[in-house]
Amino acid sequence: MTILDGKKVSNDIKDEITEQVKKMKAKGEKVPHLAAVIVGNDGASLTYVASKVRACERVGFESTMVRLSNTTSEIELLDKIEELNVDDNIDGFIIQLPLPPQINTQKVLMAVDPSKDVDGFHPENFGKMALDMSTFIPATPFGILELLDRYGVETKGKHTVVIGRSHIVGRPMSILMGRKGFPGNSTVTLTHSHTKNITQITSQADIIISALGVPNFLKAEMVKDDVIIIDVGITRVPDETSPKGYIITGDVDFDAVSKKASYITPVPGGVGPMTIAMLLKNTLLAREQRM
Ligand code: GUN
């Protein structure tokens, strides 16, 4: 069994980006600048955005965090987005999800200039992705592809089962794994809350990518020997013995499933750090495209 070490690989990627930023600086070029907009006070979202900003500092990017209150109206957010769209200093920006209920997420994502949409959530970029055109690939799926690539995990002809059809992970992942190319060329099954007898499907999978958000959902009895496991779950589970009062728990019963797996991502330290590294990569790409 091989651990797919997202922490290590993401650090390698950050080192590579740091080198590229140094070269940009040496040539007197502007360094990439990422802005992250967060609406409200959700603890997990604040933690993720803080990590994204810290990662920018680590690689030498500029960063701006825009914090808006929980009562921000849709118009106010759309105004802020327009400001970022026309600000020449900002190369890319993200709107951290989820948004409070008074705001229409689709409307917001469509307001982002596609050339600055480093999350790859705008329909133009999502459509390009589905059509194999060069674009920003959403950071979590992009991170999973990169992890599979760097460990040389074969995906061609394999049966990949994706659990969860969110716009951020499951849906794009199902498209990317079925694309021509590497990683890709998988036969993909996309499962969701209406899927019947999921164990029958997961037990036939060569690769399982779980983005469900239900702690320890995937048990050893649900998978076959030598399965490849990508665990995208990051649920905070209350735990009095931990200093933070919670522990981050994946969708996969790691101890039992890892005994059957050929490759598996840990939680934490698997997909999570890769998401941030690939957001940086998209931001670098955005800067390069603006030159
Ligand atoms: N919420 C959970 N994952 C993500 C992500 O990748 N990008 C944004 N903007 N919000 C998220």
C-alpha cells in the first residue's frame, strides 16, 4: 500500500512555483496577485481562506483577503466582484463557498471575469474543461489529477467510481477522469444520494474518489482488493481530546480500507493541501495569460 502524500507533493509544487516567482521578480515582472472573498463567519471557510492567503505568502505571491459580513446583499457582493474584475493589480480571485442564503451562488459565479476565475467555476471555464480546451480546472479535481500523475497511477481503462456530484468536486472529477489523456481514459460511474445499492458499485471500482462529506462512510466491505482510494472528505467531528475540540475526518474508514488498498490518500494531508497548491498554479497561469 502506498500513501498518496498530498502534503509532500503540494510542498514540491509550492517550491516549483516559488522558483518561478523568483525568476519573474528577477526580470522585473509583476508577481501573481490572488484575492479571496469570504462572506460571513463560517469557521471552516475562514480556515480555508486563511490557508490560501498563507500559501500565497509562502510562494511570493501577493494576496488580498476581502471579508464581507454575513448580511451582505447580493448587489453588494456583485459590486465587489466588478471591482476585482477591473482591478489590473488582481490576476485572479475566488469567492469562497458556500455563500449565505440571501445570495444566489450561480449569479455570483457568472459575474466573475472568466480570465480571473482561478477556481474554474464560471460556466465558460467549466464548459471549456468539459470540451478538453485549455482553461482553469477547479483546484480540488486538478489537485487529484496532479497527485495521480506524480505517483504514476494508471487510470486508463480503469473503472473510476466518483461519490458525490457537487459542482466543486464530484461533477468535474467525473468529467476529467473520463477525458482522453492521462490521467483520464477511465470508465466513470458518478454516484449520488439517489444511487441504489452503492456497495454493488463501489465493490467493482478500481478507483474510488469520495467527495461526500460523511465521516467514515466507505468501509472495507465496500471495496475490492488493490483499490485506489482518493478521500476528499474533510468533516469536522467533535473530539474533546483534541486541542481544537474537533478532528478532521475523511469519508473513508482509513484504518480498515488502507489494508485492502494499493494507493490511498490520508485525511488530513492528502487532497486538502493539493487543492491549495493547484489554486496557486491557476493563479500563476492567470498572471502569465495577462502578460
Ligand atoms: N468551498 C469548498 N471548496 C471550495 C473551493 O475549492 N473554492 C471555493 N471558492 N470555495 C470552496
